Amino acid sequence: MSLTIAILGRPNVGKSTLFNRLVGKRLALVDDLPGVTRDRREGEGRIGTLRFRVIDTAGLEEAFDDSLEARMRQQTEMALAEADVALLMYDARAGLTPLDSHFAGWLREQSTPVIIVANKCEGRAGEPGRLEAYELGLGDPVGISAEHGEGLVDLKDAIEALA
Ligand code: GDP
Ligand code: MG
């Protein structure tokens, strides 16, 4: 498996739900290194014929002494270092938050290609929130529903266009 994908974003946007859907029962390992990696999960992901290694950055939900922003960056830097493609996920129903925008600005300066993923787009409730993300300058926001398994073919197309 030569393609590695990291799922990034603030807490509660649906990163782990997407991870679980991509990996299914093929969970490879739970990282038990100390510190911020202790919570990280990675596995063999699949969308149709596309296979990849996928990293779920879960450490943001952990209680650390640092600021949320610092923790986010620490987790992200480690996952990014290994990733060929980063998925920056946000909650399209909630709309973009300042934290999402701040994080996107930082990611834009990194060398790893980024796909902006608008989650919770089942039905039509996510569409206004999906369109908001055009302002981030990360290309077309890919609307998905991690919970309902919608938009995954669009996500596959976006990954294949970058990888
Ligand atoms: P994480 O903190 O980014 O890993 O987010 P989780 O995967 O733990 O999900 C946070 C919450 O969002 C949970 O209550 C999920 O059930 C919910 N959620 C995840 N994906 C979707 C989705 O596609 N649509 C909706 N409506 N809720 C979702
Ligand atoms: Mg999670």
C-alpha cells in the first residue's frame, strides 16, 4: 500500500466515522506510543478499487495541557509527515468555524495536497455549508456523509486526481 491518507479536522466533525467506514473490519493497529500518538488509529482503507493506508487523528479529543490549537497542530504535523494526501474535514451542517478556517490557512502553506471534505451532507441540509468552503482556497469542497456512506465516489475521484 503506497498511498497514505490522513483525516484531519477539529473534534466532532466526523473523522472517526469516516475512518470506520473506510476501514470497516480491516483495522490494522492502534498506536500505543506515549503522548499525542497514543490515540491514533490507522488501517487499510478502501473505496471501491482504491486502496490506501488511512490515519485517523483522534488525539484532539484527549485532554492535554496545551491549547487546542497547539494540540491540533502537533497531531496534524505527525500525520501530515506520513501522508500523501490530507483530508481536511469540517461539519457542513454547522458551517465553517473560525478554527476550521485557521487550520485551512495553515494547511495551505504545507506541501501535502489537501482535499476539503464537507461532512454531514446527507439530504440537502449540508449544501449551503459545503459552498462556504470555497472561500478557503482549497479547491472544490467534496460533500460526503460519513454516517450514511454518501459521496464516497466523489471523494475517491478527488483522491485519484491528487495522488
Ligand atoms: P470526530 O470527533 O471528528 O472523530 O467525529 P466522530 O466521527 O466521532 O463524529 C462526531 C459526531 O458526528 C457523532 O455523533 C457522529 O454520529 C456524527 N456524524 C458523523 N458523520 C456524520 C454524518 O455524515 N452526518 C451526520 N448527520 N452526523 C454525522
Ligand atoms: Mg474521532
